[in-house]
Amino acid sequence: MGGVTSSMAAKFAFFPPSPPSYKLVTDELTGLTTLSTFPHRENVDVLRLATRRGTEIVAIYVRYPMASSTLLYSHGNAADLGQMYELFIELSIHLRVNLMGVIGVNFQVFGVQVLIYVIIKAMGKVSIWHYTGRLSKYDYSGYGQSTGKPSEQNTYADIEAAYKCLEDSYGAKQEDIILYGQSVGSGPTLDLASRLPQLRAVVLHSPILSGLRVMYPVKRTYWFDIYKNIDKIPLVNCPVLVIHGTSDEVVDCSHGKQLWELCKEKYEPLWLKGGNHCDLELYPEYIKHLKKFINYVERSPSQRNTSRRSVDNFEQSRRSTDCFEVSRKSTDRREKPRKSTDRPEKLKGLDFKTSNLEKLEKLRISLDQTERSRRSVDCFEKSRKSIDHQLERARKSVDRLDRIRAG
């Protein structure tokens, strides 16, 4: 079944570039192999690697002094090593990693139309559908200066050969290797990652869910599909970074988002707004985010867990504050009825009237008290007048008595 699938993939998905952008040149004196278009660099090795399927592939290895990680890069942009050479050098310098580059598949549009007829047996009926797709190239077996014929299974053997070279020739350990897969290069990347439990990390750059899903939004995986990343991503145990352009016209951004959702250990993804399929390296956020990810995975697992817990706690607290914000809206809604529920305006009027009545009552009481005191004064005046009258009468009677005595 796997052979049939690879045969279909070879017919429908692989178009070797012609001519390649480079040739291999071997110095007779030193035995060093270089790419014909670039001078020899001390820190760059050009390699010929034999695969378990009997083919020979070309790869380059870029050393960086004191690097603690090695990036195994499976490219997918219809380019060969000659076109990717300078990018590999720049990535090694900026990311401070050793880098081995091999070239992967890509579905970028290059004007090649392929009419695919597939017979699908579903619900007891045989239906026939066709799709006019535009596919591009792959630079593993059968591409560039690599030998053999292109097939899905050969690409798996090719990346295994590159990985084995890192272990045997450069002493790289599984836990120090980061697999990087771009476009359909994500296929061999995830196939290998799903079988390496101690891998340091994986980077998926404009990845695909599967070959068939790029062309048609099927809901299930069929036997004839190739690079079934959607089924393999849940088997990857290490941190995964997904990078995808939101305006990708070749592999829709939904592929990257769905793969990220299926990851066991998710890392903050990078969705580059306006990014297309082949220009993500031009965005400043690309290299910045990639460096941040590599710094993260180079920490010890305990440090990563602590960092992740703090991020998770922050995320939970942010969500709780978000919930609070939602509830705040409900309290905010009560702000409008406050005029009716508060009714302080009316109550204030009542309070004002009440206070005035109280003042009037106090004034009335004070007036009553004044009136009483005035009455008591009047009574005192009357009593004083009666006493004066009585004294006057007594004085007059004494005067009469005096007159009588004198007479």
C-alpha cells in the first residue's frame, strides 16, 4: 500500500527542477566538495549522504562556535541548496546554532497544472472527482545533484540519513536537535519527529495538514494521501512552534492553526499578518520569534516548566480578569437604572422639605416659648401694678390718718 501511495505521489507531486542552480565541485588536492556557485568556507561542509533506500543526497552542514543546538532544515520552496545557501548561513549566525540543510517538497504555484483523478469508495458508492492543482518541486532524491527517483518514502529515508549523519559524524544528540520543516518539508520533519521521543523541538513553517488537504478540504484521511501531518502531530512530544502567513495563497493559514491546536506541547505561534508562502523570512518578527523559541527550548526542562507555569498562571489570571470585565459590564448595565433605583434626586427633595419642616417646628417651639415667657412677664407686670396700687391706697390712707391727727 505504501508503494502505491509513493507511486501516486511521484506522478502527481514531484517535479524535479531543471536545471539545478549548482554543481558539485571536488578539489583533487584536498578532497573537499563545494557548491560551484560559492567559494569554500571553513565552517561549511558539503556532504554526500547515502540513504537506506540506495540513493545519495546532497546536504550542507554549517558550524557555529559554541552552539548548543543543531537545526535540521527540510525546505519546501521549490529551491535547491544553491538557492538556499546564503539563508542557511544567515540563520546559523542569527540563531547561534549548527545547521544542516536538506531540501523538502513544496506546493507553491509554478504554472504546472496537474489534473488528478481519484476514485474514492464511500458509503458503498464509487464516486469520481477531479482537481486541477498546481504543484512544485522537491530537492531530495532525484532533485538537484541527488540521485534516485522522487517519492514520499524516499524523502523519509533522506531525512533519516541527514539525522544519522548529525549523530555519527558531528556527535549531535537527539535532545540537542531541532527539526525545521517548511511547507511540504513539514512532512518528513513530522514523520521523523513522531519517532524521536527525546527531540529538543520542532519548527513548522507554513506547514500542511496533508498533501490532499492542500488541494481539497477533505474531512478524513485516505490511504492514497501523502504526508499525513494531521495524524502525526499528536505523536510529537517536544515543544512545537508554528509559523504561518495569514495571506498564504498556496497553503492556507488554517493548516498551521489546526496543526498548532493538535500539538501536545504548544509554543506561542507566529501568525504573520499579510505574510504569503515564500516571504516570511523577510518579516522582522520572524527571526525575533525564532530566536525567542530557541532560547526557550535550550533551557532545562525544569526552567521551561517554571516559565510555562508562570505564563499559564498569567493566562488564567488574565482570563479571570476577563471574566471580571464581563461581570463589570453587568454592573455597568446597572449604572443606567441607577437613576431610577438611586432616586436620590427625589429623596433629596424630600430631605430638603423635611429639614425645612423641622426648622419651622423648632422655630414654632421657640416662638411658643417666647410667647409663654412674654405672658409670664405680662402677668408679672400686672401683679406689680396691683402691688403698686395697693401701696398707693395704703399711702393715701396713712395721709388721711395724719390729717385727722393734725385736726
